[in-house]
Amino acid sequence: MDSNQIRETFLDFFRSKGHRIVPSAPMVVKNDPTLMFTNAGMNQFKDLFLGNSPIRDRRVADSQKCLRVSGKHNDLEEVGLDTYHHTMFEMLGNWSFGDYFKKEAISWAWELLVDVYGLPKERLYATIFEGSPEEGIERDDEAYGYWKRFLPEDHIILGNKHDNFWEMGDTGPCGPCSEIHYDLRSDEERRGLDGRELVNKGHHLVIEIWNLVFMQFNRKADGRLEPLPARHVDTGMGFERLCMVLQGKQSNYDTDVFQPTICRLGEMCGRRYGDDPKTDVAMRVVADHLRAIAFSIADGQLPSNVKAGYVIRRILRRAVRYGYTYLGFDEPFICRLVDGLVAQMGGQFPELVAQRELIVKVIEEEENAFLRTLSTGISLLEGVMSKARSAGSDTIGGSDAFLLYDTYGFPIDLTELIASEGGMKVDTDAFAVELQRQKERSRNAAAVDTDDWVELLPIVESRFVGYDTLESDVRISRYRRVKAKNKTYFQLVFDHTPFYGNSGGQTGDKGYIEAGGERITVTDTLKENNLTIHLVDRLPADLAADFHAVVDAGARAATAANHTATHLLHKALRRVLGTHVEQKGSLVCPDYLRFDFSHFQKVTDEQIREVERLVNADIRSDYALEERRDCPIDEARSMGAMMLFGEKYGERVRVIRYGESVELCGGTHVARTGNIGFFKILSESATSAGVRRIEAVTAQRAAEFVYGLEDTLRGIQQYVNNPSVTQAIKKLVEENAELNKQIEEGKRERIRSIVESIEPTLTEEDGIVLIARQADFLPDIVKGIAFGLKPKFPNLVFVIGSAVGGKPALTVMLGDEIVSRGVDASKVVREAAKEISGGGGGQPFYATAGGKDVAGIEKAIFRAVELIKTQLKR
Ligand code: SER
């Protein structure tokens, strides 16, 4: 079976058991502060487990793109070294939301693996949770009992909390789990040592393939376990491992999921996979990381210096440096693997096909940048090594290694490798101390302590009523305290709310709630999964009161104008630049809008103007908002709605239409485009390879911006005393150039006459032609005189002090003869400038210095001459 058939078989099986097959959620998580990336299939269902969302489908299955590179589940450093961990992987999963439980989960897993996929029973093992007295949880005898129906007892193994109690993160839904392991060893090896001895022992041929989690608890911030409102099943099977098992391979990388990339990579670098363990690791790293990077970019997460973007950048750099060190690539190479990946996986994941060009461009630019950094880092390291060597040491200090790591992205093993090639070692203990310090620094900087929710009302969803009203009577359903570095504040959830929570690029509403004469300001509104969270600096006196909640209407109207304008802008950009333009990020707030989109060149001034014209024409057309809430996604698609990769859309979506602009959007909008008034682009720039950014304003702000331009223009008109500003300025610039020319000529003339008048007065005494005095000329005149005299007098010693505009300066020019006798003007100047409290430098024949102390000029001249004479005597 090839990998695509394996995936299909899984989905078909669960479809036949009454499951609805849902699409994979994006890999990059939005609206959840506890997660950066999807690290398990269950992430997108978290709110269902917690009871924050109503359950629509009780049985669901999918294949989810996961990335385990941060937080609680982080496999990054293992990837490539072994043959069965990945950064990005697909997790096949089936879920029961308050429906079936252990019995069905276990027997269906068995049926699929043994009866459908045909795996031999004798190679399968199941683990179950042994219980935890300190958590008050008993051994999972129920799961044990069901497994006994299929497996002999010696194939059922008890496991501890680490292996058999699954938690998504430090807080959130969790429960005991039962893992299915598979023994891939040969019959002979299996006879030698029973597979049960190797389960969960890190053996690469006895591996976990499927995890059945029985979600029963919610882990609270204080560590307590609280029973969930209902019991659920969450299973996750490693797709790549399943492919290995079913295709009879001993490594995930030997399956058809990775082999095409590895073969191509081998051709590119002229090495064969399997020939050398070191290059094999590098090939696995590259083949794995390529997928993580390409899929992240397709989901809209570009490499950057912050948060999720930084994690992606680090993954990419890890791949580049393995390729550089072990496969001999010193030019971008990962970008050349993208086409193969698209051909292989594009059928299943259309986002790869649609974003191909962007993925290639972004990766290539990142590779180029890091390859440059690598070579700078390597020369820096060479400098550090030679310094250490000349100090008689064979060790690179921890702080140097840390600098390379932190600033140049050098993993410690790369530094060690380069060091060892130069016969040196690295003080890794000191490096570890530096690393730890940095971690503590960033932990302290980011530390936010969030208490558990205090529930006041049992409510599953905080319904948003703010599309239709800006005021509503609400009750607080839960609240919690947050301790940030500089302040403590509170978060409130209402039973329903007119406040829009920051999401989809639109910033959250502000406003207030009021009860019993007490008014509490809502400083911001956030969205966490399905909860709308209101930030307040203090709690109201009576938490159980009925509050009147009021959104700041002015800010909301300004935001709505910017949001609608963003849709019109998107449409206009696609019309003017082409349909490759796709939203890559946006910010909509009361003051302005920011829109990032894929496009590969600068947008010209003419194109910008054309876009502005189109948007303003749409505004004048005064299209009415046609809004469809709860529109089936297929219907939205047939209306031509733009769907963005990386966005999570449900089965039912909200469609926003103005004229020809049709988008899926949860944001707030104007009733008619005419309300936007006027649209003006402020700037166009690049954010990264292949992504451009436009910032723009609308309504009152746009008008103010134009008034500002007009005021500036009027100011200039008055100043140049001419209504035709362009002509007047052109004339000024031309006149200015002419005047400059005349000034330069005048200066040259002046220098020539000074040089001619000095020349006859100069005589040689004691082997030098000395001219030393104060002369208050401008610096470039002094310089001109010095350079005028130098060619004529090989024994010239020219020391001029000057003070123009209260600024003391010193100039030293030496003839060739003097320089050849070892006198260095720059050293002389540096020393003599101390007399004018200054410093300077230059070349051995010509140097200048500036200073602060005019009174010291005479002394400085004297000191310079004295120094030169002393040196000449030696
Ligand atoms: N949540 C479990 C896991 O990630 C099962 O899907 O392993």
C-alpha cells in the first residue's frame, strides 16, 4: 500500500463507523496563548473537550498536520538522529465527543490494524496506565479488560504517568491513555529478546504507533485535575510510522513519504543514502525539515525573528547547516527540493501547489541570508580559535560559543565540530551556564501568571452579539486574575458579549461595563479559542450583578471602515497585480490598516494609484453589506469567496460581500462602503521575500492625511513664492548646483594663491621644511593647502591648528621623506590632540583631529612639532 492509500483506508474505516471526516486544521495556531503550533490532532477540538463549545458531531476523524518543535512536545533535537521522530508529521485520529469510550476505541483500533491493514497480532503490544496514587487515579483496569479480549496478557504492559497519561500542555484536557506498540524486529531477534522488554525503551524497531487517549480531566493552572463535563476519546496514530510498518521498512525515512526527497537530495550532492551514517543524518534532517518549513509557509507562517516565525527560521537553519557541514552545500539547496515535494504531496495538500512560488522564494532568501551568516560566524570562530591558540589554550570559552549560538545561529555541535577540525575543544559546561541564564532572562521577561478560571455561571459559549448591537445587558460567567511583570489585571467572560475579541487581524473592542453606579473600563478584548475575554484593571464589587456592556462606538466605526477597506484593497490588488496576490497577514485597528500579501516585485507608484482609484470607486458605489452568517462552506465557495490557506474554517462560515468583493470573515464591517468616505495608501514596502506590505488609512484619518499634505504644499508655495512648486524647486536646485560650482572654484583659487604665497617663504632647516602655526581657515582649505605643498617638499612638516566657529582642529601633513624616516602623522595627531581635549587619526602622511578646547591650539601645534622632531632624531 502506498502512503496515500494508507491514509485513505484509515479515513474510510472511520467513515464506516459513523465518523465525519474533517479537514486538517492549519499547523500554525491562532488564538491560543498556550500553543504556537498544532502539536496533536486534538488541538482543534480543545474547546469541545473543555465544554466551551457546543458539540455538533459526536464522531470525527481526520489526518492532522502537526509540528512538534516547541513547548511540552518538542522533538526538534532528535529529528534526523533517529529514524522515527519528525518535526512535522501527520497524525491520523478518531474522536468521540461524549459518545463512545474505551470499548469501541480499543476494538476499532484492533479491527483496523489487524483485520483491515493485516498486521500480525504477535507483533502488537498495548500499554495501559498503571494509576497514580498522588493524583488519586486508579489503574486503568477497564482498558486492560478490553485489551485482554484481543491480546495475551504478556502483551499488555503497565505504564507510568510519563508514558500513559497524556497532556496537551501544562494546562488543558488530559487523561489516561493506552498506546499500541509494534515490534519490527526479525523473527530471530524477537526469539532472542521478548518485545515486551523493549516497549517504551527507545528501541528504534519497537515503537509506538497509536495512542488512544481517554480524556477525562482538565489540568488546572494550580496542578489540580478536574473532571471534564463529559468523557471523550482522542486517538492519534503517527502516519509516517504506520507507513513504515505497513511497507515493511525499518525507518520512516525508507517509506514513500520521504524517499523521493532523499533520492533527489542524493543526486544533488552526489552522495547515496545509506553509505555513511553522518551524511544519512543530514539527509534525514533536510528531508524532514523541508516539509515542516514548506507547510508552515503554505499555512501563512513565514520565517521571522519572533515567536512562531523564529521557530520556523531555526528549523530552516538547522537544515541549512546540516547540508552545509555534511553534504557540502554552500549555495541554497532546500528551495530546489520544493518542486519534488509539491509533486508528491500537492494532491493531498492543495495549499502546497497554490503557494509553490512563495515557498521557493522565501526558502531561497532565508538560505542565502543564513549561508552569509554561517561564513561570517565561521571567520569569527577562526579568530576566536587563533586568539585562544596564541594565548596557549586549546579551548573555546563558553561565552564565545554562546555568542556564536545566539547571534549567528550556530548550534553548539557545529562550533564543536569546527573546533575539533582545528584541534580544539569547546567549554560546553560554561556554554550550558550561559544558555541557562538566557532562558531565565527570557522567562522572566515573558512571565505572565494566569490563575485558574473562577466559574460563576455554567455557560458553554460566550456568544458574540456585536454584529448587531454595541450595547447589551450581560452577566459575568467566569473570571480570572493575571499577574504580568508590571501589573495585575483581570479577565472576564460574559454570558454573551457585544465586544469583538482580537482575531482575524482586527483588534479588540474597548468600552465599559456598568452596574449599580459602578463603571469598569474594558481596556481590550481578546479571543482565546472560542472564548471572548475582556480585560479590566479591577473586578466589579458585585460580580453577580447584571451589567450594561457598552462598546466604544467611535473606535468600532473607525475599525469597521478599515476592515471593509481591507477587503476592497485585496480585491483591487488582485485586479491590478494579478490573482497570485493573496493575503499573508493583516492588522485592522481604529487608526489604520496594514495588509501583507504575496507579490514578487515592488508595487509601482502607478499601480498604487490604480489600486487607490479602484478602492475609492467601490467606496463611491456605496455598496450595501450583504452578510450571510451560517452559510454552508460549499455555498460560500460557489459564491467565489476567497479562502485563505492557514485559516481554520468550519462547516458553516460568515460571508461578507460588497459588490464583487466576497470574503469569509468574522470581523465587523460598515453598513455601506460609502461609510468609508475615502481611502489613501500611506506606504508600500517589503516584509520578506515575496511578501509586500501596504499601510493605508480611511475616513477621517485619510482626510486628515490629505489636509496635512495640502498644508505642507501651501507652506512650500509661500516659501518659494510661486504657485508652481515643482518649477520653483527645480529652479532652486539648479541655482544651488551652479552656486556650489562657483564656491568650489573660488576655494580652489584661494588655495592656489595661498600655496603660491607660502612657497617662497619656506626654507629647509635641520633637514626639514617646517610650517607650523595657527591659521583659522575652513578644514577643506587647510587640506587643500597641505595637499598643494606636499608634492613640492619631500621634507615637509606641516602642522596647522585652526579654530573656525569655536571648533579647534589640528592637521598634520608630512612629506614622503619624513614618512620614510618612520614618522607617523596619525600617531602624532592622536597624541597632540590631547592638548585640545580631542582625538583623531588618518594615514601616516596625513592626519587630522578635532577637539573641544580652543585654548590648547598653540600647545597642540608645539607638541606635534616636538614629537616629529624627537622621532626624526632617533
Ligand atoms: N492526543 C494524543 C497524542 O497526541 C492522541 O491523539 O498522542
